[in-house]
Amino acid sequence: MKVNPKNLILDLLLAVGDAPLTARDAILAGALFKISENSLRVTLARLSAEGLVEAVGRGAYRLGPAATDLAGDVATWRSAETRLRPWQGGYIVVHGGALGRSDRVALGRRERALHMMGFKPLERGLHIRPDNIEPRVDDVRQRLYRLGLDRDAAVFLADGLDAEREAHVRQLWDGHALTQTYCQLRRQLEAWLAGAKALALDTAARESFLLGGKAIHQLVFDPLLPAPFVDAGERHAFIQTVHRFDETGRAIWNRFFASLAETPPPLDFTHQPAELETLNEQPN
């Protein structure tokens, strides 16, 4: 799996939290994925110009003001289950029929916000999801706004759908596929954890980054559906495994950086232009 410099830097900064990331450590991490020093330095400069990172000393960086919401969004996977409550059969609805579609940036933010909160289009301008997240609908409303939903959009509760629409809503999500994903990823993580001690440190760091990123991406964008849409027990087992994997991965990366404390940064990789991607990635 190919890793681009922007995602690598942002993921590392998200992982270290309030601690700074040095350009040197970013270069050493990039070496694991055959990313050139030039690409990483150019990407750091561009991220700084965009306000996504900021300098905290000579050659050291932390997340910048523009990445505050990103950090909060990604961190939600850690408390995903605490946001859930029993489903009583009702739905949360977003009505945006009067919202414009000519502003592609605003449209992208809107669609990303709805996707991250697990909403699906029921009809044109109408999105829906089960009412099983957050204590109150206003909590959902405010989070949607923070994620990029237009504040002119109406967010409200609905129940008593007619039988035809209720049946249609039940088909909006592929619950069977989601349950299979939980099961398959959990088994992948467990198998890797079982053999991690036998791996070389650089291999363990590289593989834990890739596999852990895949699992966390699933949780960040997971719709957190209630039963009977998905197997909630299988999701719980998956989330618990991701927590164990994340703890192991963090320990491995701490050891990796510590082991390279006296190692000069690699300079022998082929220079290539920095690859830039948006923060609007969504799972297939």
C-alpha cells in the first residue's frame, strides 16, 4: 500500500498528540515507506502554509489551527461506543433541499459531514440515519455543523415512517457487508498481534501503521448503526481489538524512534514531487 507524505505527516502528528514531531523523525518514518526527504520537507512547508501544521521550534512541528477539527474528528473512534444508545426505532433527518450545489467546496464539506455521521440519502435533499447516537439531536446537529454541514440545513427527528419508506431505509446500508468487515479486520489485527514480536522493528512499525490506519479509518467513517442493521456484538469485538492494536502500535513506534535517535537521516532515496491529497477521503 502506497503512503503519501501528507497523510504520513498528519497521521504521525495525530498519533503523538501534543508532543512535537521533528522533521528528522518524519524523514526517518518516511524512509520506511520509501518517501524521499525532499518530498517530506516540501510537504511540511505546504502543510505549514495551509495552517495544518505549525512550527514549535527549530525543525519541530505540531498540528496547526486548521487541523483542530481534523484531530477531533479522527479521535472520535476512541469513544465511538460511548456515543451509542439503544435504538427506539426513530430516525435523525437532515433536510437540505434548498441548499445550493454550485459551490463545489461547500458541497464537498456537506457531503463529507453527512458521510462521517452515517447519513444516507433517502430522497433528493433528504438524508437519514437511525437515532441511536449522541444523547440529544442537538448534539448531532452541532457536530454536523462543525464537520461542514451548512447551518441553513434542518436537522430533526422523525418516526412513524410508512411501511414502504421504512423498508427502503432498512436497505440504505449494507449491514451484512459492514458486519463482515468488522469480523475480517478483527481477525487480521489479531493475527498480526499474535506474530508481532517476531517481526523486525522497522517491519513492525511499517505494518502497524498501514494495518492500524486501515482499521481506524473504518471506525472514523463507520455509521455506528444499531441492531438489526448490523451485528453490534461483532462491532464491539472489533473496536476492542483496535484499541489493543493501537496501544501496541504506539509502543512499537516509540521504540522505533528511540532506536534511531543516533541514526543520521537517510538521504539516498530518489527525489520525487510531494503528493498532495485532500482531507476528504472516504472509504469505498
